[in-house]
Amino acid sequence: MRNYLFFLFLLTTITGFAQNKIEWSNDYRLSKDDFQAKAPDNGSFQSASGSFYVEYEIGGMNLITSRNLNKNVTCFFQKDASYIEDGDAASTEKIIRYQQLLFDLYELQARNLRKKFFEERKIILTKGPAQLREEVASEHIKLVSKVESETNQGSELQKTKEWEKWVKNELEALADFCKTCKPNKKKRK
């Protein structure tokens, strides 16, 4: 009986945790309902904070038997760690649009990491994936900082639209590195 209760508790915990995450998808757009954390009282201006991250699982037989590691890198939005303050509809829409842009930038980071893992397999096998992850993360931080600066954290709609278009083009250029895609084999020299 005790094992059954433990298993039920574990299953409930895992299921609850999974319901708090949204995996990036080209078809899914963030909505106000996805921001479930309590927003701080910032006074007179509306704010939001999205919790985005890229995770990977690489090792063991999977690393040895599979050339395609795309499925091992995932981009998530954490609902219970993200908030949006109440505000008028136009401001809320602008903020959510910016948060979606950030989510797309994180998927771009995931695709760049998948590409690195594909192209630099020797490094993964000899030194592990951390070095490649750090390289991609460093470039990602610079890119997000530039986007934040140029869009004034999403308040400049025209610049946000320009970045949305740029990210869409970059994601399409890295289409072979979506989570469910299979990259073309490298040609040997």
C-alpha cells in the first residue's frame, strides 16, 4: 500500500510539473492565461516576466547510437514562474507579443545548440556538451540583450515586428534542427 501511495504521489508531482511547462511549438502562441505567477506591484506601469529555458539530455547509449540529437534539446516556457500584471488590452497584447518574441529567441538558441551538437560531435564525445552549450548560451545572451535594447523591451512595436521577422527567418534557416527534424548528413571530404 505504501509503495502504491508513493507511486501515486510521484505521478501526481510529475504530471503537475509537466502541466506548468509549455514546450515551444511553431503553432502555439502565448496567452495571458499562460502567465500564472503572482505579479509584483510595480506601481503605475504594467510589466511581465516570462521564464524561458533550454534544456538538453545527452549521454549514455543515446549518444553512441544516435547521430540525430535534436530530440534531446527542448525549449520551454515555465507558466508558474511567469507573470503579467493586469492592464489595458492594448498594453497586454504588446507585452505578450514581446514575450512570444523572447520565447522564439529561446527556440532559436535551442536550434543553434542542436546544430552545434550535430556538427561538433567529436567535442561532445571527448569533452562533453557543456562547452558547446556555453558557446551557444553566450551568443544567445548577446542577442537577447540587443533585442531588449532595440525594442525598448517590446515597447517599440515597429522594432519588435522587425525582430519577429528576423527570428522567423532564422528559425526557417535552421529548419533541419527543429526538435522533430532529421538534419541532412554531413558530406565527408
